Amino acid sequence: MDIQQVKQRFGIIGNSAGLTRAIDIAMQVAATDLSVLITGESGTGKEIFPQIIHQFSPRKHGVYIAVNCGAIPEGTIDSELFGHEKGSFTGAHEKRKGYFEVAHNGTIFLDEVAELPLSTQVRLLRVLETGEFFKVGSSESQKTNVRVVAATNVDVPRAIQSGRFREDLYYRLNTVPIFVPPLRDRTEDTLLLFRKFSSDFAEKYRMPTIKLSPGAQMALTNYGWPGNVRQLKNITEQVSIIEQEKEITEETLQKYLPDAFTSKLPAIFSGDIVDNKTFNSEREILYQILFDMKKDMNELKQLVNDIMHDRIGNVQMRENAYPSNVNENKAIINQNQESTIRISNVNHKNIQDTEIFEEESFSLGDKEKEFIIKALEKYHGKRKLAATELGISERTLYRKIKEYNLG
């Protein structure tokens, strides 16, 4: 079966090189029993690739189980994956099989694998290395023959550095890596996906299919799509239901695209990952630009003042050396002083105003504090949601709250 047939079978829309490459790798590795790690941003459709691997493998007649590791509480994740014995913990009223036992001779897909607790990661590593596991509350090892495919949207090497993910487990899972590209790197697929979704929703809701004007098509392809294919599908559904006019203009579409005006500004957009040590958000980039402008302005102001002081100093030295030219030198001094006054006036009107404006409106500390306060108010003090809104970690938010005495 060729790649086009695979796309039709699994409902995959798109012809971009990155997407085609990912499908090709999945088909090639399917015939083996190697572990696979699928990476990519949330909403890119990573969950399709384990299905491709399973269906084209010798295990296709076995069990296929998909587990969302991030949705299972830490206290029960071991029981869910490996099972438990009766009475092994409060509420364990009977013996239970785990997913690894149920999926014997089949495939298990561990979505959001980076969310697993470290203790569970140790258990998973043992399964990958020896095929053995222990039920919770049991001292007897059991064997299982399971193909493991994992996926994550987390930067795993960074998680390893911070101690949140085991390095040995990463190398075991990452035997064959598959990267699913974000939608912003698949601009040629955006309109294809929109047409497919709009057609599906027209059939589902029994209404005419929406179409895009040329301007709307350009806005759709230029948008950054932080939520990827999932976001595009949701917006297409919203527009299909809400808009009465079925030819969608650019102005209408912009209402459904959050922060559309910043989607691909050259100064802040890049297909590459921005170094978090330099910029934690687009907002900080704008602040950095303003600070650099202020610094350049102050340096220019100092340079002009230094030049004028040097010229006046040179004239005074000549006056001391040649008293006969005092009147001439005084005239030069007066001329220079007039120039200094004119430059000072320019500085007062422009540079000084810029300094005052920056101090009132562009203090990074004040703005950071203001954003934190607004985020906490918006989510009624729920720090996890506020941290997500601000684009920082919860730990960083705690530190900032303490720093600004907001606790």
C-alpha cells in the first residue's frame, strides 16, 4: 500500500513533505517490534501514527490500547498500567488486570508519556528491557509481549535536564523517532484541511458549505495556528454554524482567529524554537526592542554632549595659549554654546520625552507585575491556569508572586 492509500484509509489530509515523511517512517517501522516515540506539538494529530504502525504490523490482529498518561491520577497510574492484587490498597476490592497484561501480543500507545511519574517510568523501563512487570501489591513478576508506541508534546531533553524524565527510558522509547510537523509548517495543507472540515460540517449539520474569499484564504494560510489542526477544525466548525453568509470574507474570518494580527510578524515569528533563556514570550521581545532603542538614544545623547564639551575645551585651551585671539575664541565659544543649546532643546523635545514615556509605560518589572495580577484575577487565583495564560511555568509564577509580594 502506498502513502496516498494510507492517507485515504486513515483520513489524513495534506501533501507537505514533513507529513509525508512521518507517514513513510511509520509504515517502514511497522513491520518491526521496535519502540517508537512520536513528538510534535499538541493538536498535530500524533494519535493517528500509532494506529498506522499497529495496522501494518504482524500484531494487527492483536489488541490495540491507547492510554492518555496525563489523564490518569498519579496514585492510580501504576494500577491502570500494570494491574493490582485484591486488597493491595484502599478500594482494591478485587484483582485487576492492567493494560500491559490485556495488550499481550498487541500494541499499547502511551500518549503524553512525559507526564508519567518517575516511579512509573522505572516500571515502564523494566517492561521495555525484559518484558516483565509486577502488579501493584504482588511480588510475582509477569511476562508480557507488547509493542510500545509513545507520544509527547514535551521537549524531552529539557525534561531530562530538569529531572522530570529518565534519560535511559528516553533512549529506550526513542529507538525510532517520528516528528509530526506543526500546521504553520504545512501552509500548503491549510486550505485542503479547511475544505475537508467545512464539507464534513455542512453534511453533519445539513447546511450549505462555507467558502473563503481570496483575502480570507490568505489570512487562513498566514495565521500561525498555535493549536494546529485541532484549532483549525474547531474554528471551521464555529464559522460553519454561526455565519449566515456562506462566503466568508477576511474581516469575518479575523473574528475567529485569536491574535491574528501577530500571527506572522517578522520580528516575532519563526518556524524555529525561540531560546527560552532569551525570550519567554513575544511580549518580552517587544520590551527588549524598546529597551534597545532607549539605550541607543541615551548613547547618542551622551556622544553629542561629549563632542560639544571637547570642542569647548579645545577653544579654551587655544585661548590660554594665544591671548591675542581671545575675542575670536569667545565668538567661537558663543557659537558652540548656541549649538549646544539647540541640541539640548532637541534632546528635551525628543530624547527626554522618550525617557519619561519609557519609565511610565515600558518598565518591564511593572508590566510583568501588572500581567501577573490580571492573570490571577482572571482565573480567580488559580495559579496553574494563570501560569498557562502567562506562558511561564507554575514554579516561575510562584517565584514572581513572592518577588512582587502578591501572595
